[in-house]
Amino acid sequence: MKSIYNLIKEEVRGHSIVKNSILADSNPWKRSHYVILAEVIKEELAQKEELQNEKKFELGTSISHITLQRFFESDYDYKTHNDLRFLKTLDKICIFLGFKDLNSFVKKAKGDKVYNESWLEKDFAKDIVYKYCKKNFEFFKLFPELRLNVFEDLIFPESPFIERIRSYSSQLCDNGLKLFTNNNRSNFEIFDIEIVSEQDEMIVVKTQEFWNLVFVVENTDEEYIINELDAQIYFIKKIDNTWKIWDNYNPNSGLLNNLIQKKP
């Protein structure tokens, strides 16, 4: 979504009404400029067919200058797009731009090959990593059953990464380990994520991840704890026009296997 947010900002600055106003000659915009922008958007939205009747009461026809300033001056936050209030703001901005809503804008952007190649696919690499981390946690919850198929939409089956996962996970399952999730004892969090390299068929993504995992051996009191904050690197590859994870660098990969082996 980061690319979509940036594209919306560009489209607003390039809008004919904005280009024919005092805003066109000002860069960067300051508080007073966002006050003007808010009034420009409000006047335009009041005339839009999309904001008549029930839709008008649902969304309203105004955006505060503070909200606009935050949108234009703040970096994209992955969690932001789940905020319903912010999505409604984006709906109104997209209606101002001449679209039915945010979804219509996104569909147009995805249909544009230039934006699709240079913006959307690169941003999609981050989404793949987020989805992988969530799926990896679900994968652990299935132990001691080994279910590598949960990764089929995210990792290439012939990749070295899936083979390493198979290797260390099969050992853990053979030892009867089960993830302990009561009272949120096991959890994970991604603190940061960024694209560090971009090529036509390879995108490298770096993350800061915290994994707090408690594994127990079934029918025993034996317990193993993983509590690690580390940087990981993901290599997202394009094969047959499909982007998936090809490899990963994790300095703590296989850490639990080593803990088990060292136990007297």
C-alpha cells in the first residue's frame, strides 16, 4: 500500500484545481497550505455525485487540514491501512481525484503497467514477508505435525529456503515439540521492514523481528524458550511472472535444534 499512498499524494499535487491555485507554487507545503487544500477538497467534494444521499452522511464532505498534513508528511505505516477512519479519508481524497472510491483508484493503478512494475510489485514484496511471518507462526502452532504446504503461496517449493525449513522443522516434530500459546505466551512482532535492493527479478527485503516462542514436549514438563530480536533478510524472486520467497538469511535459524542437541 505504500506505493498507493505515494501515488495518491502525487495525483493530488497534479490535480488541475491544485495546479491552478497558490499551492502549485509552494514546496514544501506548510500548515497554511494544508488549510487551503482542505477548503479546495471540501468545495469539490460538495459537488461530487458520489457524495450524495447516504454516502454523504457516511463519509462527509470535508477533511481536516491536520489530517491532510499528517497524510502528506508522514511515512507509510503498515498498520495504518487497517484504520477505518483513515480509509474513509482516502476514499474522500480519491473521490476528489475523480474516482468512485479508494478501491477504484487501486484498480486503476494496478491496471497501469508503469505503476504496476515500478511501484506495486516492489511494495508487494513487503506484503509477502508480512504474510510469511504470520504463516510461519501458524506453521509452528501445527507442531508436531509438519505442514509445509501452508507456505505454498509464499515460498517457491524448489527453493533452498523451504528445504532448510523442512530440515530443522522435521527434527522438532520428531522430538514431539508443540507451541505453547496459552495466555499469549508465544508471540512475534515485526518492528521494521524495508526494501534494500531492487532488480528486475529479485527484491531484497530486510526486517527487524522479535520472536518469543515457548515450545513444550508433549506429555512431559520439558520446555524450550526462544526469545530473540534479530535482523532477517528475505530474497523475493520472480519466476514465471510470480513473486515468492526464494531464500532467507536468519542468524538464529535452527537455534532450537541446537538447544535440544546441547541438553544433557
